Amino acid sequence: MMVVEAPQWQGSSSATAHRLEQGASLLAAMVPDAERVRVPTGPTLTETAARIRAALSRARGRLVVTAGGDCGVELEPVAAAVRRHGDRLAVVWFDAHGDLNTPGSSPSGAFHGMVLRALLGDGPPGLTPVPALRPEQVVLAGVRALDPAERDHVRAEGIAHARVDELSALEDLVARTGAEAVYVHVDLDVLDPDVFPFVGVPEPGGILPAELLARVTALAERFEIAGLGITEYEPSRKRADGMLAGLVAGLVEACRTSAVRQIERRAAAAWPAAVVEEEHGWLLRHTPGVTRQRCNSALPPLPWPLAGGFEHVERFYGERGLPVRVQVSPAERHRELDEFLAARGYRHGGATAVLTAATQDVIAATTTGTGAATTATGIAVPATAEDVTAVAVPGEGAVRASPPPVDLTDEPGSWFGVFAELDGHDDSAAVCAEVVSRIASPAAFLSVTLEGRAAGMGLFVADRGWAGVFCMATAPELRRRGVATALLGAGARWAREMGADRLYLQVERDNEAAVRLYAQAGFVHSHGYHYRVGS
């Protein structure tokens, strides 16, 4: 995760706008476990926007939290989300104001009251990004102080609006847009000034911090969060940093968990078990004849409801004569579950890291002659511990002038032989019959042939903006010949064609060579998991 600290105050109409600089710094410091990037304010709003855009290029597929500054700092983060998600995106604008004025209609002339209108394609020169949002992609939340021209625009364009007393319907309003991803903008003046007065333009009748957190959490449970912006904090001598820190941490955790949930659910669907039951939010999975843990384990909900019990999980596997195996995922968010299972005698399984990357970054890094990934070509790179158990440590050597050709097909039948040859497990045939044959399209089955035999393989499965990487392996005697890099590059290019702008994969946490190779290809850590196995 990355937090962009944008201390811009020049776009505000507040008489105390200079306080926003300190407010941005304090907000950024409240975001836990994130790379912090401070964007210096430029001589013009256009220059500051360009600097924010440059900072966002470092995100590499990670969740970005923008800490403002006035609301104008949201121009580039929202525009980046529009470019990434297109029509699949909705923007939920938590704000006391509509920010829907134009230079001609604005009473104050301040850009922080125009930023949403600019995102809709009608803004000042140099501050109107392309492509623009469509009005049906916007949902106003808690807005209660619209200027007459803004009110007319909302009515004319049919912009959805959940007022303070209507926020329980917010998730349904977003669902009606058809969106799968949501950018969440929070201007802190959406809060009731009786509770939080530390903003430049307070408006009575706002919402409480607990309600804001509940609504964002509900959005995160239902949609993928494409980004989060928190703006307009003007600290004074009497501050509310303690209360605000708790709110910020809660908002960030809800949004971060959204990405984890999206990945885990997609991974479960991409590598399907033969038998799947869902109960109390748990995914209970079993695949007869297959020994792989992923399709023979229980995936817990986020968060884990202790009150929901655990008996149904043990009953599911007990009825099948199997040990209970729980994929504690994400490990970082399921500490109570892990402690609960350990107390019941469940033994710890190997730790796995889940990595993500922007598809375009992987394409760039795996292109011959560019990117650091070309210095460690041909390494066997298992997607998980059960796929391949050993990996070569990268050595020095010349980089191939051109990568080996990759065969790519959407039909798994011809790929089964490659899998059986390179997989190296007793249940390879069962995996093909019971798992791989069930994988839903779109999927790409990749292989490389060198010296008349299978040299490498990979599997990419696309699903609504994401693609999972599975079954990466290279024949031991054919390593260091560009196989793994060629497979990653070909798969990433296919994923881009499928509209998947992000990739995910799982790799053993202690597999340093594989982790290093993936890092060189543009992957960053998302979360981790391990298994707990009962008797």
C-alpha cells in the first residue's frame, strides 16, 4: 500500500486553508504500514496535479491512499482509477458539498469546489483529465450544501445522491451503476461539525465517524476499492488527532481488506475444487483424488465471526473422513482465528506470500533487453509450494538476445501432457481431470519447448480486471535460458488483451529466488497466508 501526502491548500476557499498543509502530514502519518510519498506543492494547481500523477506511477498496482490537502488533490487519483477500471468504476463522494461548480458558476472561484465537475469533463484548462467520468458513475454521499447551479446539474444529469438520512441505501445505489470497483473520496466536512469541526467549510447536520466507517466498510465488503482519498483536515490548537487516527485506520483497513477479499475469492474460483459449499461465509472445498492443499481446505470469511462457530467446518471434513485444513488467509487479518486453531491443536503449515503487480509493469520488465527481470532468466518459479518444490538460485550469465517462443492456447487438453511432465507430483493426472478441466474461460495455457521437450509451463486465469498466475515451472536442466521470463511476459500480454490490468500469484515465502524474480518483474507483497491442519 502507498500513501500520497499532498499538502495542497491553494485550491481551497477557506480563510485558514494554510492549515491543510499540516493536516495532510498528520493524515498521512495515520495510515499504517504504507510507503509514504510526499508531493511538494507546485507553483500552480496544474503543476501540483502533474506531480501527484508522477507519484501515482510508483503505485505498481498497490492500493493508494491520498492524504490531502484540499479536495483538488483528488483529481489525479480518481483519474487514474478511471483509466484503470473504465466503466467498471463508481466514485462515491463523501462530502458536505457537491464540488460540482464550474469556473463560471462557482461563488468562490476555488478549485476544491470544482474538482468533481472537472472529473466529469467540465473543468478549468489543464485540470480536466481524459477520459472523463460519466455522471452515472458518481454517487454523492452525505452532501447537504449544493449551490443552485450544482443542484441544477445533479438534477439534469441524474447524478445519484444518498443524503445523510439515506446512507443505508448507499451500497444499492452503487450497485445500480453496474460498478465492480469503487473509488472512495472522503472530505472530512461530511462529518457533523458538533463532533469534528476541524475543517475549513463546516456544514451542520453531518454524519458521525462511526456511520462513515460503517458505510465504507459495507462498500468494501461488496465492491473492490480502487482507491481512497481523505482530505480537508485543518488542525488547530484544539485537535482531534486521537479520534481521527482511529477513523483513518479503520477506513484504510476496510479498503485494504477489500483487495485481499477480491484476490482470495478470484483465486478460489480460478483453481476450482470439485466440491464447494459456502456456510457462514466460509468456503469449504474438497477435491477427491487430489492432495493439493488449496482445493482441499476451508477459506474463512473476512472478518472471521467467532460467534459463527467452527463446528460446521469440522463436520464438512469429518463426514468425508478428512483432516480439517484451514487456509488462514490473510494471515495478517486472521490472528484470532490462528490462535483459536492453535489452541485446538491444529499444526502450522508453510507460509505463502501473495504478490500483485500491474500487468503493464510485468510486460515492461519481461521485454527482452529491458527491465531487471532479464538478468535472472530461466529460473523455475513455482506459483505455490505444491506446484514445484525446488527453485534454482539465479546466477550470472549472458541474457539471451531473444526469448524462447511461447505456445499459448485456451484449450487445456494439449497442455495436460506438459503439466504431467513438469509438475512432478503423484496426483498430476487427478489435478488435470478434477481441477484444471474445471477452470472457466478466459484462461491461457502456456508452454515452452526446447530441444524437443517441454521446458516450461504456466497458467493464467482472467476474471474481471485481474488475472491469476498458476503452475509456473521450468525443467531443471533447461533453466537460465529465458523460459520463466518468456512465460511471464506472454501471459501478461494475454492478460492485458483480456482486460486484466493487474496480476496476482502465490509463492512460498521462504523461496527467496522466486520472490526475487517476481519482484524484478514488478510484483509487490499484498498479504500472506498459511494452513492450519487438524488431526
